[in-house]
Amino acid sequence: MSAEFAFQRGLVWLRNDLRRQDNTALYRAAKSCRHIAALFIACPQTWRSHDEGDPVVAFRLACLRELQQGLAERNIPLYFLELPKFEQVPKALTQIARRLEIDALFANAEYPLNEWRRDTAVREALKKIDVPVEYSTDRTLLPPGAVKTGSGDAYKVFTPFKRAFIERCGGSEFAPLPQPRVMDEDKVWPSWIAVEAAHNLVQTIPDQLRGYGAVPAKNGQLLGWKPGEKAAAKRLRQFREDIDGYADERDFPAIDATSRLSPYLNCGAISIRQCVHMALQLNAGQWTGGSDGVSCWLGELIWREFYTHLIAAFPRLCMHRPFKPETDKVPWSYSEADFKRWCRGKTGVPIVDAAMRQLNQTGWMHNRLRMVVASFLSKNLLIDWRWGERYFMQKLIDADFAANNGGWQWAASTGTDAVPYFRVFNPYSQSKKFDRRGEFIREFVPELRELSDDEIHCPPPSADYPPPICDVGQSRKHAIEVFASLR
């Protein structure tokens, strides 16, 4: 074995990090091992129990297929293994490591509770056969736990977290890591993979998994999103040209002014470092100041970081529990009829209905509207926020547990640094402010297209459109009274 390599054979366990460029685990494996292979393990029963839906899983598999082709160009085979549950992963990896004589396992860390438990079990299992496991920080800029208050606790409020985070980052440029080197082709690798069939390892990545439906693709795109690392890089380049206007235009759903990178960030087709590096380059290395658009977007990326740090510090967030325990006493409504109307975009409130139909048709929803519909469900309808959180996880192509949980608890006033309970989004004023001409409403609620710009926000009685599901003013007052009684 060459002296430059610490290990002969390394295995890279891919999860939500489906790219060649700037992939910490892949890079470190290629630097440390003479030969590497990649493995992706699908666990559809566990994914379903986590409420991950068809869109996010289909997009993940599509990005994985594109990555497989890219890795093949560097003589790195990518294998696929389907196991029903996370609990089966440690034993399977132990068997693979033994039979294939793997010297080290490399992966990027994941932070939700069940993923953390799985990874801890894998480390312990492989330790018994003397195979070291290295988990790298890759999904976040800083490892959860790296940003603490003066008393050593995790931050519970975003603004001081943001200040401490920026201070901790210092002058870091977060330059992306290069792609792994091209592996040498020799006689060692074929002999290693000869027993793949005995472990149900395959090199054909399926279009769908047991218990999941295939999402229709059109022109190589799923729900309008082209999968893969190349598409993600192209989207980042496009956004680079428009980022200066982000702060002024990001709240208007009829304008394509957001980055639309969330599906790629979620499955790891692009890294958080690549995004931050681009923004800092444009802003002379500044996190704040400079371009309003750049600094605003960087702030949004820090929100993403904050929510991931939170679930690592407070595992109860992964247990369907509110951050504020007293809010579990809210007498939530569990009206299935009201919930179905919300899900289908049939509430009789145009901006809410347009947003929900956008979600159902495209697998994505504009961020301003995510706040509006979440507030409407949890405050005006007083339906348990966990129902909405679950529906989003099932329908979003960018369904990220930490961000989704954080956003829902923020809107429902149950989370850390949440919107005060007495602040309830008025969907009509939100509609008039951010979709003044009704362009977005007309796109997704076609039965209202012929109404005037004024009427479209609060339509007159019509046979073609349902009356409002609730009185927004009265339901707001009731929600405030309910939350006030908890104090």
C-alpha cells in the first residue's frame, strides 16, 4: 500500500449529500484511501414514518442517479441497498464491511434524533470489527454545539445566535472542496466488489421504492425541478445575477425572486458552503451590510443553520413536541373537514387556496405563503400545527425536517423565538400587500381570474368558489384569547 494512503479500501455512505463537488466525506475518503466506493441505503419504512412523501423521495433518487453517473467518471462505483428500517442498517454495514474487507467508513453527519441514533449504532457496531467511522460536518457550516451562549447553553433566540454565529465564522470564506480524485483502475477494485450480490447491493437505482409512488417526470424534470448537481449549480449561477434584488422582491410570490435552491440544499445536490461562498464573494466577505439582497439571503441561510442546531440541542423537537411545553395545553381543533379544505385549497380565502394549490401541483410553496397558510391553519382554524407540519413533509420536494418543524412552530407560536401569540397573519392584508394585482391567485385559482384586482382578494359570493371557512377577525380574537389563557 502506498505510504500516502492511511487505508486501502474506504466506503462512503451517502445520505442527503448527493454531489461530487464540496462533499466532505467523499473528499476525505479519497484523500485517505487507495480505493473508494459509495453506498446509498434507502429505508422506505422509516422514511414513511418520518412523513417523507413521494416528491422528496423521488427527487432524492433522481439526484442519486445523476450522481452515480458522475462518480463513474472518476472510477467510483455507487451501490444501492434497500432496507425497510434504520434499525437494520448497523448489521448490514457490519456484514458489508467484513465481507468486502473495508478499512474505514466515511459519512457526513445528520442531526435529527433517529438519524443520530442510527449513526451512533453504526459507529459502535463497526468498532467491534475494528473499522473506524468518520462523520464530517457538511450539512451545516458549523457543527451543532459550536455556537454557545456565555453560560455554555444552546441559543434559543435567533438574533443573538446570528451575531454569535457570524463572530464564530470570523473571516472564513468557506471555499468549496474539490471533487475527489479519479481512482486508479487496477486489479484490486474488481476483486473487492465481486460479492456484491450476496448483500443485495445493486448498481441500478430504482425510480420508486416500496410504499412510494413515482412522481411523473416531464423533460427530465420532477414537478418542474431538474434533478442533480449540475442543475443545482446552474440555479446558483442564475440566482447570482438576481441576488441584489432579493431583499426587495422575495416576498412577492408572483415574482421569481427567490433562490429556489431549497430542494437541492435538502438532498445535498449543492452544499451550504457553495451558497455562502458565492454570497460572501459578492459582498466583499461581509455577512451584513453591503448589498441588501446578499445580506438578506445570508440571513435566511443562518435561519436554516439555527433550526438544525436547535434539533440537535433539543431532541424533543424530533418527538412531535412543542418547544414551549405550555402550548401543549392549547385546545387544538381536530376537525378533519376543515383540515381537508385547507389541504385542497378550498378554504374560500384566495391567497391561502392559491398557496395550497401551488404546493399540491408543484411540490413547492413560496416562503411568504408558507407563513401565511401556517398561521391560518394554526391560529384562524386553531388546528394542531403538527397536522400541517406533517402535510408539508408529505408534499414538499424540499421537505427538510429541521426547517419545516422550525417554521411551523414559529407560525404556531409554540417554538423558540416564535412569532408572539398575539400576532396573527391576516391573509387578506397579506394578499393585498404581496399579490396586489392578484397575479399569483389567478395562476392557481383560475375560477377567480375574471374578478377585478380589488375583488380577487376577498371575492363576492359565487357558485364557483366556496365562502370563507371562518371569519378571520373573530377567529383571530379567539386564538389570542386561547393562547393568553396559557400564561
